[in-house]
Amino acid sequence: TNLDISIQEIPFDLADVPYSLAITLLRRMEFLNSPIEKLILITDLRKKIIESINNFWSNYPEVLDEQEKNFLSVESDDLMLIMTYVVIKAKKSDILIQTKLIKEYTAAETKTTMFGYYSSYIDLSINRILECEDLKHMKEFLQQG
């Protein structure tokens, strides 16, 4: 088996940044004023992630059978990982402030809707990123001693 692959052999869509629609959308959060607008954006992130997945697979119709094409979905764990990727790639230094604003100024009733549900994905993604940063600093500290 020859594993040498030239850059020309890589399909164009694999060279693109995955989930760029969601990344671009997340970068717009700071331009929204109300917590509800920010919650709607977070809900739309999920839609953009699914749209990105569907766009990708539409380029490979021979890979999926008809039933698989109709049932492309994202499981909760996968959505969490993808959301974490989107948050990292968006490079939003103010993401903690934005999510804090949402938490502080959103009605309790709203937090129990799908808006709150998808908002928790962003929160968990940020926490995961912060944990990794803490681990990185801990590892650096331990290597110094």
C-alpha cells in the first residue's frame, strides 16, 4: 500500500476549515446586544454544524445509502466535541464575558427551553477548554520542579 498522497489528491472540501459556517456565526456574538439574541445565535450554531455536516456528505453521495442520507444527525457527545472545536477556532477572547452576560440576564423560564439547553453546550465547551489549559499549566509547573 502506497501512503504517499500529494496535496492535489486531497479533496477540496477536506482542505477547508471544518464547520466554518458555525465559526463565522460565533464570531458575530459580540455584535448582538441582548442575551436573547445571543441565545438564538447559540441555537443557530447547532443548525450551522448540522448544515456543515450535510454539505460535506452531499459531496460524497456514493458513500451513503438513501436511508443514511435522510438520517444524518449529530449525537450529543459529538455535538459537544464539535462545539468545543468551534469555540476554539472562533478565537473569541470575550467568550466568557458573553456567556456570563447570557447567564446573568436571561429569565429562568428561558433557561429551561431549547435556548438554555444549547447554551449549556457552549458553557461545557468553555469549561472543557479551561480544564485543558489548567492541565497544560499544571504539566508545565510539574516539569519545572
